[in-house]
Amino acid sequence: MAQIIGLGFFKEVLEHEISELSRIKRALNLFEHVPSIDNIAIAYVPTKGRDAIESVKKTIKPVLRDADVIFPAKDYAIIMLPGTDEMGAIHVLEGITEFLGEELSFAYVIYPDHGETAQGLIDSLKAIVRRKFGANIDI
């Protein structure tokens, strides 16, 4: 089951995850691409006006892994999926959509493809959300 952390800690948690992935790769002397060490997916999931905290506790949290983190906001949630590449993110997000039994739109970015720093990923996600949903997110 995923962890729920306040959105105010998002950037710090993301910086920590990026640091940990880099440390693990160096410690193992890995030079090849290993998605579970090289990637972090960050997704924006609108909650359609529902109370985001209650919505994610009841619906999304149980279907995610212990390593995943949900950052609820007023009308959306940010989901961090460590060790997840783009195909994995699409699979998880489409699975959430099927589990909820409703059409759910989402946006996502992948570390390091969309940004090599926490701020780079945040900026990329904000731009995609603005373009796709016309919304400004505060992360």
C-alpha cells in the first residue's frame, strides 16, 4: 500500500529519491540502464472535485506498492512511482483508471527523461499539466 505524504514535502522527497537512485547505482557499479534504478515516474491525477485525501485513501492507495508515494492536494494528487519507467507508469495509471471504473485523465513525467533534477521534473510536469488540463499546480 502506498504512503501518503503532504504535498508540501514533495520536492524534498523527490530530491531524496533521485539521490538514493544515484547512490544505489554507484554502489552496485552499474553502467547499463536498469529501469528500477534509473527511473522515477511522477504523475498528476485530477480528483474531479472530490476530496483528494479521502479519494486516494479509499481508491488509489491500496493498489499501489509500498514504495510509491501519494501527495494529495485540494483537487488533484501527485503520485511518485520510484523505479518506474514510462511504460510502467502508463500501465499503473491505466490500471488505476480501470480499478476506479471511470475515465481518468492523467499527466506524467519520467526521471531523467523529462528532467535530471527535482526542479527540472517539477517544471516539466507543471508545463504538461498546464498544456493538457489548463491548470496551474502548486508543487
